[in-house]
Amino acid sequence: SDLSSGINAEWPLRPGGEFHHSWVFGISWITDFMLCTGARDGNICLWTIFDIDGFSTYEKDCGIYRKTPIEIVNMKEIEQIRDVCFSKCSDKLASIGYGPEKPQANICILDILKNQKPLSTRIIPLPRKEEYIVITGHDTKPLFAIGSFRHLMLVDDRDPNLQNITSIQALEPAQGIRSLTFTDNLITIGASKTSLLFYDIRNQSYLTDNNASPVRHTLKSGYVAETIHWHMCRVES
């Protein structure tokens, strides 16, 4: 998004730091100037790019601005957050992760923009005990899509108990669903071995070609960016 003139934002920014104590798996923009992160430590942190006193510290060593979160939400029912996403339709933040008793996974929906304490929270166990990887929200429908190792799940946010969960078998369960994107009534599914598939939520079926075979795009071989980490791996090997 275009940052309007007059906005006092400092670049580059570094959210994270000591406020997450484990790997950050999920990042989602809430507004043009606010984002959230979810990590394996069970914390969801809210950040702003505005220069607010007490929330920004300049680090001369690396020439960046270290940000302090404007709020930290500890998800006691979810010890390890796997992904987060913000729904523009419902103005709610959804996260998936594992509770104290693995491999049981939960979905948590927060009314993050409501100015109330404590936050209104709904936590519902997901029906299948398997590895959940990614969650995304529809821009105009109260709908969330969740990808796991073997299934695609659709969750209707209008259901107060989140019991209306549709489970669809993944076409390539050996790969696992790694990414999900809504485009109107179509979900683009990215698998771990370079395959793209498409699911039509209106017809409740995978998109097919003229031969009634699922439309599948397989990406060709790419390349590895020569980053510092790449060079370190080469030296260690």
C-alpha cells in the first residue's frame, strides 16, 4: 500500500527481537500500518510502523529501527502457533496451532480490533489430528481456509461454535498443502513439491480440464538465491 505523505514511519524496521522466544511462523497485515506475528512461543504480537514514543529504538550497529509491539497476546490454549491471518470481511484475526495435548490442533479467532479487555476469543479444536500448516481468510466472505498435510478445510466464521467445518481430501496428500490464496470463489493451493491446484468453493470441487482431470500446474526448477545463509551452507558442507 502507498504510504501517505506526512506519515512518520522509519525504515528499515525490525519487529521481533526479544518479544518472540521461538520461530515466527505467521505474519499478516491488519491495516496499512499495522501487522501481527505469531510464533511457536504461543504469542501473537501486534506492531505498528508509526514512530510512536516508546515503541521504536534506533540501533546504530546495524542501522535499523527495532520496534516494540503495541500489544502481546499470549494464547494459553495454543502453545505453538503455526500461522495467523486477518479477515478483512469480519475484522477478525485467526490463528492455528497446537494445544498442550498434541497432536490436537486448534483454531483461535480474536476480535483484535475491538477496544475491549480481555479480547473476545473463540477456540475450537480442529477435527483431524494431523499437521496443520497454513490458514487464510476471504476478503468478502466470512470464510477461512486451512491447509494441512492431507486435507483442505473450510471454516464458516458465522457459526458461533465453528462446527460447520468442511473437510476436503487433498489431491496430493504426500506433498501437503503449504500455501492458500482466495480469489473470489477460487482457492489456489500450493503443494510442497511445486504443484498448484485450484478448488472452486461454489461448486465444491477441484477445477478440472476438458478431460475431467484436475487442473494442475507444476512449476519448473528454480534457483537458490546467493544469500549469506547460502554461502554459509556451502562452507559447512
